[in-house]
Amino acid sequence: RLRVVLAATGASAGVFSTLLALTDGRDGLFYGVEDDTEYLANLPLAPPAGDFVRNFVVDINDYSVHVRGHPPGFVVLLKMFDAVGLSGSWPVMLISLVSTMVLPIGVLIAVWAIAGESCVRRSAPFLIVAPYAIWMMTSADAFYSALGAWGVAFVALGVRRDGRGAVWLGAMGGLLLSTLLFMTYGGAVYLLVPLAIAIAGWRMRRHSGFGAGTTSTVVGAVVMALTVTLMWFAAGFWWFDGAEATRDEYWEGTAQFRIWNYFIFANLVAALFAVGPATFVGLTRLRDRRLWVLVGGALAGLMIANLSQLSKAETERIWLLFYPWLVIAGAALASRFDSERLKLSANTVFAGWIALQAVCAILLQASLVSKW
């Protein structure tokens, strides 16, 4: 049954996001791919992959704003696609579509590993109809979010295991999470989510035995992450140099005109719109400590990203990494409190919250004109 829930959730998320995007016609699917500021437009400008990576920091001003704002990983991925004949807009759009489908599966696997199957069933609907779905099909951040979700899922599975299995699962998680670091600098803050799992695993092992594989998982993840980092360094890109170059570009651009006293609040308001009212209410009612491991790690990462002043505006997609881990707080809405107060069945009230999320997504798609 769990596999059915996972597959149905992934397929439904893909359908829902695609239908929302198609309300804008072809542009709904391809504008975020073909715009001059996006990654694909840089392929004719960029040299072969080896030279591109080696000279990325030096030549960063030669590229569009999206490439300047990220590590070179996604452009290298597009070059690999181009090399095997998958060139043009369709493959890039399909990356977003597939990512939209596999993202909730990764999140739910982590939920199952940490909090159990009942939380999976209660969380799944909120990963399908969350308002942030309107930005999933329009940016590479959907791919980053899926990459991160599966990295966390492997770490969560490893914590449940012991011995070699935990090491290998940790290594898979480390591979994906370290790859994420070379796709988006936000991946550094995102590491708070797997870190929260590791801390919970160490603490819970003393009391319940859960988390027996935590140390092995962490060792596997760290070794693999160091290996990936050294491979990029050998190719000519040092993450900290890239982050510093991007930071300089950021403050020389429009960010210098974005007033911090405004965006420190506006970012959070935009995040509330992206995750929907059910998430906000769910956060206030969530009492499951196991689920708070995932939700709390993401919430801490989002807050740190906000305070860094490097996320002023555009957070509706910059923070797509964190949103799926927040919306699972909606699982807390499957309680008797509302049903007793409203004199309705608990299932009816729960379905009402899910419907409200879907309506909010549709209203946002109908009312907003976004650059992406």
C-alpha cells in the first residue's frame, strides 16, 4: 500500500502542477526555460564543460543572472544533455516535470522512515496541491528540490538501518546532497534538514533503539560529500570561491536596492502564500516530535536563509527547497479538534483543508503574473 501511495502522490503532483502551468498556454511550461535570463540561453556562450568549470569564477560576468547566482552544476548538466542529443527546450522542461513528480516521493520516504506510515498518508495530499506547485514547472529549482529531497530520504533510511546498509544509504544521501551544493548555494543551509535527522537519530537511539545506523550513515554521507567536493575542485571549481563571486554579483545587482527592513517580512509573507493556510495552521498544531524533526530542520534553514540577506525577493522559488518539508505539517490537521467544533466528521474537515490548499493554488495561478 505504501508504494501505491507514493506512486499516486508523485503522479498527482505532476498532473496538478502541469495543469496549473498550462493555464498560461505553452509559456506556462517553457517561459522559465527559454527566457534570456535562464540557463539554456547560456549554452551557446559557455565553452566546453571543462573550460567552463575551470574559468567559471573568472568569467562569471559573461553569463546571465541565473548562472551568476548559482554554482556551475546545472549548466554542466545541460551540456551533458546536449552532448547526447537531448538539446533544446523540451528536455529542460521535462527535468522540471520529472522533478515535480519524484520530489513528493522522496519527502514521503523520509516521513515514513522518521514518523511512520500513518504520517505518510496524512502528509501526502498536501504535497500534491500546495500553492508552491505553480512555481514547480517554471524553474530549475524544482530539480534542486527533488535532488535535496531524495538526499534527505536516503539519510533518513540509513538512520533506521545498521552496518553496511546504513553506510551505503548514507553515501547515496551524501552524493545527492553534495551534488545539490554545486547546483545551488542554498544547499548549504538545506543541510540543516539531514543534520536534524542525524541529531534526532543519536538522541532517540538512547531511548528507543531507533537511529542505530546514525553514525554509519553520517560517516558514509561525509566521505561521499568530500569525494564529490574534491572532484569538483580537481575540475577547477572551489565552492567557496564560487560563493564569494556570486555574493559580489548579488550585491552589485538589484539586491542593493532591495530594502532589508521590508524584505525581512515580505519574504516570509511570500513563503506563507507559497505553502498555503493549511500549512500555517498545521505548524501551530503539530505535536508529533518525529515529524517536527523534518519540519523543524526546514523551518530553521528557511529562517537562516532569510536572515542572511541573500534571499531578498524571489523566495517563492528560491525557497522551494524548504516548502515541501513545511507543508507536511498539514498532517496535524487530521485531528478531532475541528471536527468536534464544527460538528463534522474528521475526514470531512481534513478534506476541506486539502481543498482549501488547491483553491489557493488555483487563485494564485489566476491572479499572479510572475517573471518565472
